[in-house]
Amino acid sequence: MHTNTLQKHIGSATLSFGKPLFYGAVALAGVAVIVYMFFIASITSNIVARKAYEKDQKSLQSEISGLELSYLSKIQSLDESAALAVGLSHPKEVYFASRESKVGFLTEAN
């Protein structure tokens, strides 16, 4: 009879700890799934944003290359007659600029 009572107490103790432990494990698994889904969504959105950035960067690089090509073609077409046509002229007097050094060197004392 003593063992039968002991078995009932062990059985009720097992049931009293088993359900909260099971529900806790299910809740922990649910939280882990939610966190996993958050990380997967974050990684996916970062990949999509990076692809869009790379596409935009390629289009801008293409536009820059076209502008560089037009610049180089315009530089090659410049000559003296084109400069005179836009109003530039030869200078009448040429001025040169020079700068005196403000740093003096020490001379040897006698």
C-alpha cells in the first residue's frame, strides 16, 4: 500500500512537471522558428537590395562611360578655329607670375 501511494505521488509529480515542460519546449520551438524566419527574410531582402544597387550602379557606370566618350570626342575636335568661333582670342600681352621665397637661409658667420 505504501508503494501504491508513492507511485501515485510520482505519477502526479510527473504530470505536474510534464505539461509545463512540454508547453515550454513548444513555445521555445515557436520562438526559434519565428527568429529563423526573421533572419531568412532579412537575408533575402538584403540580397534583393544588393541586386538592385548593382543594377543601378551598372546603369550609372554606362552613362558615365558615354559622357567620357563624348568628352573625349569633343576634346579631339577642338582647334584654334573652334576657339575663335566661341569668342576666345590670342592674348595681346603675356604676363608671367613669379613668387619670391619668404624663407631665408642662414649664412655662415665669419
